[in-house]
Amino acid sequence: MLGGLGRFALFFGIWWLLTDARADGLVLGALFAAIAAALPLLIPEPRDAGMPRALLPTVLRGLLLLPFFLWQSLYGGIDVAARAFKPRMPLAPAMFDYRLRLPPGPAPVMLASLVSLMPGTLAIVSGARLRVHVLDATQDCTDELALLEAQVAWMFGVALRAPTAPAPPARRSGPGSDA
């Protein structure tokens, strides 16, 4: 009970500061502070919600990937900016499919998010494949994708699946391709 009162006091105090203690906003502030303080009481505990107990190690492993995330963000931004300001830099946009070895769930979504940070790439999960858009199709990035997929598998504590069928050749579409 004391936790709920403490949360109410915190939220009401924030509201009070944001409204410069105006009297006409205090009733509404008290209402929203009460709702915000009561919300944690309405949400079931993680074990009751079926949340895996390995969530904390996943978060800690994710924090270990933070330097990679920051480096790829910086490197990708510099590469794309250089391509925008130097018209002679190669630009051969294309899309290709990468067969996922990660099991379905949040891991492929995380992989797609991280791939989108790589220089000049954008990715979405589509079934058991990753649809990847690249700015420079002349560079092969499948080795980087495989390495990143292994890191995401480690982060989530899952094993990579062996491809069920031989992976088809990367399907590329863009200028100078058949598609």
C-alpha cells in the first residue's frame, strides 16, 4: 500500500511541477496520478504472464551488444552521408532474401532492427527469411548477416537452426537485374 501511495505522490508531484501548481489542473492531475499509481497493481507479475525467467540474462546480453549497436549506427550514418555528398560513390540499390536460421519470435525482429543499422541497409522479417534492401549491391553482406544472426542468437540464448532446405541463391532486384 505504501508503494502505491509513494507512486501517487511522485506522479502528482510531477504533474504539480509541470502545471506550475495551478489550481485548475490539480484535480485532473490527482486523477491521472491515481490511475498511473494503480496500473502496476493491475498488471500481473511476469511469472504469471508466462514471461520467460531468462529475460534478465537476455537484457544483460543485449547490453553487451550495445557497443556493436553504437558502432554500426555511427558507421552507417557516415557511410550513407558520404554517399549522399559524393555523387561518384557507388550506388547500386537492390533487394535480396537471406534465409533465417533463428527460430520464430522476437529474435528475428531484433536481427532485422540491427541489420537496418548496417550501412545503407533496411530489413524486414518475412516468414523464414529476411528481406534486405542495400544501397550497394556490389558488396556481399551475407557473411556480416550470418555473424550478426549468431550474435542475436547468443543474446536470446537460442540455437541457430540448420536450414531445412538448401538456401536458394540470393534474389537481387534493382538496376541491371532481371527482377
